[in-house]
Amino acid sequence: MCGIAGELRFGDRPADTDAVRRMLPCLESRGPDGEGLWEHGRIAFGHRRLKIIDLSEKGGQPMTDPELGLTVVFNGCIYNYQQLRDELSKSGYRFFSTSDTEVILKAYHRWGADCVTRFFGMFAFAVAEHDTGTVTLARDRLGIKPIYLAESPGRLRFASTLPALLAAGGVDTTIDKVALQHYMTFHSVVPAPRTILSGIRKLPPATVRVIRADGTTSERVYWEASFTRFEEEQDWADAVREKLRTAVDRRMVADVPVGVLLSGGLDSSLIVALLAEQGQQGLTTFSIGFESGGGESGDEFEYSDLIARKFDTVHHQIRIGKDRFLPAVQRTVAAMSEPMVSHDCIAFNLLSEDVAKHVKVVQSGQGADEIFAGYSWYPPLDGVPRERAVDAYAKEFFDRPHADLARQLNPAWLLDRDVSREFVAESFGRPGATTAVDAALRLDSQVMLVDDPVKRVDNMTMAWGLEARVPFLDHELVELAAACPPELKLAQDGKGVLKEAARGLVPDEVIDRPKGYFPVPGIRHLEGAMLEKVRDALHAPAARERALFRPEYVSELLADPNTARTTLGANQLWQLALLEMWLQDKGI
């Protein structure tokens, strides 16, 4: 896990290495263990390293193989790198390190851009061909690792974070109106390739982009899970259990210890159970809890303690008082590559701060709800005819009806069409998902999952140099889950097939408990110093000048800060304030 950056120039001008240098300090938390810079005419790469595999300097980046004429910068982990290394060695390739980075170099030389189809893992990388000047960018299948892009005439820059591109300079920081509509409607998610800023885009997941020396590009999507049923009979629970066993085992590959973020829910508990089953002893686990507030409990230690005792883990309970909460808010906003409303962000930031004192790698349970239908908006879609599926999904998932935006956004920022509904309709209209539930799961796993929980975990763990691995997003498991009949996923109040897979491994009281979330009362119920922070952000000179929101709407929310909720129960005032806090933090 690391931070990558680079610039490509088209034409005769050399790359601006100073611009790449300006990006590297923004990536230091992602890679606190080392820094590297490489330049070759019109191409310059930068890298910040977090040492996980091959702790020697031979694993440093940017990594160049002069014999092959290739240089790579890479963020992530290739879990099957040892098997690929053996295969490549048999084909005559010689290795100078024991890193997975070098395997990418050799694999690219052997198979070209198609090498991505052989990788099991999470990755974002750039490979430069010295002779041709071609640069290939690639992102893993589920978008676990990010690549942000800033293009202008004659130049393309890329980085692991959006703020790094801002630090390089020369970015159009005007607000993208379409992205703003998505932010206000589509559960604060801005689908790739857009970001909230007009001048910065992101490479979509499962995408390879080839950029030639003359600036021409080609882009292709190399993977998508199929939501068609298997013809042969399956013992689905057994199949899921086996795939997940393999997934958690793959994610133990490291030259440093690996822990687990244990929320006490089914997903993280099952990860711990499977690792214990595989003989992992002394596994280090971590749970977080907050002070109660607004009538809501701030922890789920009852369940995480139960799992820790059952599997005899070295467990750490992290209790967050109000003294740590408020200072963490600004720090969390600063760590966001894009504005993310979920209050889980603050929980993950604080959790990561403490976890990073003990381990450098953790497994985490993100992704199970999106691939096994664990959310509340899936059951209402069951049996809905396809012609009504988009409206049904929008009713359950969208933060507000499009018509409400007219009284919430200032006229200059309004569009005359519902871009989020159009986006969902286009996705639902594609072939390959025969039911409304399938269509929703496909969309959520390709978009919402990538730009909400996955991005949240990456941003917040990497803010503390902590690598998070997500076994539920092993692409083979995702493919299996996609093919599983929706009724099996919807059973037992959601994630039915996963619950059956967990029977006998995880205690029933955890499997059958009500669905939990990271409880962060300080954001769900705004009061005191936190409410003042929100008020200051929305009344700041930059906010007034930008004038995104109608003053009467802001005043209405501030007068009654905890009543107005989005469709899924998030605080509307926090949604507005978070966007302004993020923009102001980035100097926009």
C-alpha cells in the first residue's frame, strides 16, 4: 500500500518534476516508509512507500527494470504474486527483489495490459514503456485503490488522492454541477469518472487506460460480475463459505503481522472465525465505541467482546470520548479525497489512528452488504417489474426527490433534469440483470460500494499508514454472489446465504442480531461545539460567496438541526456542512 503520482507531457516538453514533487507530501501518510522520484523525458513518476512485502530497499519505487525498459509505480497488493512469480520464472524472467511490485513489471512485459486479468488483489498502477513513451494506468476490479486524473492541453497528471493533484497546481476547481446533483441525491456518491471538481476525474474501477506519446488514449473495462444464474445446482452456503475461506487466506500474505477490524457484526466476525479455523493464533482485533448521545448508544462492544472471547484474539477496545471526537472531525475531512457524508469516516479515522500503533495491515468486513443484499432498500425491490424498478430504487435510496432541490439549491446550481435518475435508468437498462434486485446490486457494487464504503476505508486507514484488505471484495467471491439467486440473499432479513455460510462458525446471537452500523452519535445528533462547527462552515465567507444552498434552507436546518433527514435517515444539515467543510479545507 502506497501513494503514487505522475505527470505525462505530450509533445516535446519534458515533464514537470517539480509538480510531481509537490504532490508527494500529500501522499506521505499513505507511504511513510520511503519516497522515490523517476523522470524520463516527458514522463515523471513519484511514489511514497508503505513497506508490507519485501521490506528491503530492493522493493522501493518507482521501480525500473532496465532490461525490460519498464518503470512502474504501484499502490495496493497482488495477493497471488508468489504464484505469478513462479510462473514468470519458468518463462525465463529473472527477479531482483521479492516484491509484488516487480511481479507487475514482469507480468506487464509478458502479457501487456491484459496482465490485470491475472492479478488477485487490489491495485492502482502506472507502467511506462521507455522506448515508446506509452503509459498504462490500471485500477482493480472493485475500485479498492484509487487513481485521480487532472488533464489539460498537452498534459495529464495522476495521483492516489485528489488533494495531491491540487497541490501540483493548475487545476480547474469549479464545482461540477452534475456532480453536485449526484451529491445531493445519490446518497452523496459521485459516480466515476466525475468528482465534485470540474478539473479532476477518476479512473473507473476495472478499467485500463493506455496513453500514447502523442496524447491519444484508449480505455477498456476488463471485468464485470455477471448476474446470471448457474445452470447446475449449487449448495450456495457451502460455496460462499469456501470462497470466503480462500479470500481471507489470500489476504494474510504479508511480511508484517495482519490484524482484523472487528465491529461485532456478522461480516467481521466471520472473518475472525475463518482465520481462527485456519489456525491463526494470537490474532489481533480492534473495536471502537463512542459516548452515547441523542438517545443513541455509541458502541457495540457486547458483540465484539463475545467474538474476541470465543476465538481468543488479542483484543483492543478503543473508547472515544468527546475530547478526541471534535478534533478528529477536521482531520477526517482533510483526509477525504472527496466529500463523504458517512459518519463512519470519523470512526474509521479514529480507529485507524489507534490500530496503526499495533499493526500495519488489517482485514475488514466492507462489501458484504452490497454483494449479499444486506441493506434496507433491497427487500422493497423484490418482485418489482423491471419497468418500475428505477422508481422503486429511487424512492428507497435517493436522499430526496429531485423536486426538493429547487428549494434547497440556489438557482445558479440547479439542473433542469434529474441526472441521478438518468444514471440509474441507464444502468438498470443494461442487459445481464434480470430482476430489480439484481439490477440494484449490480449498480451498488460497481458505483455506491466503490465511492462510499470502499473509498471511506481507503482514505481513513491510509491517513495513518494502515493497509486495509477487504476479503468480501475478492472478485471470485463477488462473481459467486452475483450469480446467487436474489431470494437466497434476501432471506433472513438480508444476507441470508451469508448467514447460512456462517452457521456453526459464528455464534447465532451474532448472526441473528439486528443489523448494526458504526454508531457515531456526535454526527447523527448535532449539538454543542459540533453544531457550532457546522454553523461556522455554512456561514463562512467562502460559503457565502459560493452560495450553493438557499439561505432559507440553511437557516431552517440550523434552527432545527436534527429533525430533517434524508430518505435513509442521515442528517441533512451534516450533508450540507460536510461539503462546505471539505471545500474550505481544500482552499476552494
